[in-house]
Amino acid sequence: MASKPSVIDPADERAAAIQRLSARRDFGTHVVCYVVVNLGLIAIWYIAGHSYFWPGWVLAAWGIGIVLHAWDVYGRRPITEADIAREMGRHTAPPPG
């Protein structure tokens, strides 16, 4: 099903660009927090006798969050007009007949 391209409002395109830049900046902040907090936990673990590596649980659990955040920011493709048209076509009733 071919759909004609839509006219993109420059204000909408600017808002979308700002949203993408903001998401990338937020991801960078998330990574910095992850590194700083986990380095602190590793330091506490080391000072406390460094037997069982319990910070690994935090590293792994929070690391999953980092990976999912990275996928959301860099891996997901934007919704296109073709996606919208396809979804709308799935939910329309067939003509009576």
C-alpha cells in the first residue's frame, strides 16, 4: 500500500530534533551516573575487605537499564507515515458486501 508523503511542518521537525538531542543528552547523564555510582560501590567493596563481589549485582541490574536506554535512544527507528497508515489499515472494518 503506497502512501503519499506528508508535508512536514518545520516547527514539528525542529521539535523532533530537540527531542532527539535531549534524549541523547539524558542518556549521557545516565551513563555518567552509572559509572560514578558503581565506582563508588566498588571502592566501598574494596575498602570493606573485597571478599564477595556484591557490586556485581548492581552493575548487572543497572547495566540492563543502560542497554535498554541505549536501544531506546539509538536503536529504535522513528514512526513513519507508512507505519501509521499500515496500523490504521489493520483496524478498519472491511466494506460490507
